[in-house]
Amino acid sequence: MYRKFLNARSPLRLLEAGLHGGLGPGNLGVVVAGRGVGKTSFLVGVALDELLRSGTVLHVSMEETVAHVRAYYDTIFEDLASTTHLEDEARVHREIDRLRRIRVYPRQALTPDKLRDAIKMEREAGSVPALVVVEGLDLETLQAEELQDMKDLAEELAAEIWFSYSSLDERIEGVPATVQRFDPLVSVVVSLEPQGDVVALRALKDHDNPDLSALHVSLDPRTLLLVRA
């Protein structure tokens, strides 16, 4: 399968449809799940989808090493390539590596200013991210004005920025209070919940839409791939 057909048939298209167009440039999104349920797999899946469209991705982590994050991408890409019979796998893999940047910070060390500095360095190198993934940011201690800075940055870049949030419970009843306090700034919140053989995705917030549509997308915990539910 050629990459353009793979991208057109991606489960991310169903996610975008369920979210009335997806997260969208200039917006902040949060994926919520219990520890070990699949937040990184979801975010890497979103990032790979952008990379397959030749978009540039900046992946920021305060939880893993650069080598570990890179290995996560390699594992999910290899599973994707083998299950879809992707044409010219090696060339596509090289292009993805070229378009993706990984930066790692100590816990609680990332600030909006440091994120701006990282993106400034990418710009100077001729690379402006269309998607920024931030893992491990402590939303519990983050101030609203700090997240506002990141929202402003997303708008300046015309980029999507996704964050992760770890819940104490695997069953997510609604938008967690920690995330809820940023309601005006966060456009999309999705949860990941184990259901039988898959991890189901559910929309907790979809921009200003009061009716939350079914997403029809799940995460396969065996392959780490997003799949059609």
C-alpha cells in the first residue's frame, strides 16, 4: 500500500470525523488515561499520521529518554508497515526520521519559555512543527497563564499541541478536575479505557460541541496501533 492510501484509510480519519474535524491548528488537546493504558501509543499514532502526510513533528518528553521515544516510533511504524504492506518501507522510515524531532527534559523542567526556545531552534534549522506532542507535563501544578502561553504558541505556529494526563482510575467518567480548570484553553479531551481486547477512545470534550459523537476508534494493546472500532 502506498503511503497516501494508507493515510487516507487511517483510523485517524474516523477520529477527526468524530471530533468534527479533529483538534485543528492552533488548538490544545489532552489525552487522559490510567498509567500504562496507552497514552504514548495514542500520541505516537497521531504523530505518525502527521509524519506520513509529510508534516513536521516535535515530540517532547519528561518521562523517557530520546532512545526510548525513538524506539516507540520504530515499533509502531514497523507494525503499521507490516500490517498494511507499506510500499518502500525503508524510504518512508528515513523520511519520518528526518521530519521528526525529539527533545527530552527532566521532570518539572519544561516551561513555556523552554518550549518556545526549542521551537525557535527548530525554526532556525528550517523546521517548523505542524504538531507538538508533550508527554509528562505536570498539569497539577501548571498555572493557567502558562498554558495560555502554550495556546498562544500553538496559534503562532498554526500547530496542534497534544498533552498527556495520567488518571488514577482506568474508568474515566468525565473531564478530570485538573484538566477542567483549563477548559477555556483546551479544545479537545479524549480518554483511553480498556474494554475487552482493545483500548477504547472516548471524547470527553469536542471543542464547543455539546453532543459528543462516538469516535469508532480503538487502540490495539498488542500492536500499539490505532484501529477501527
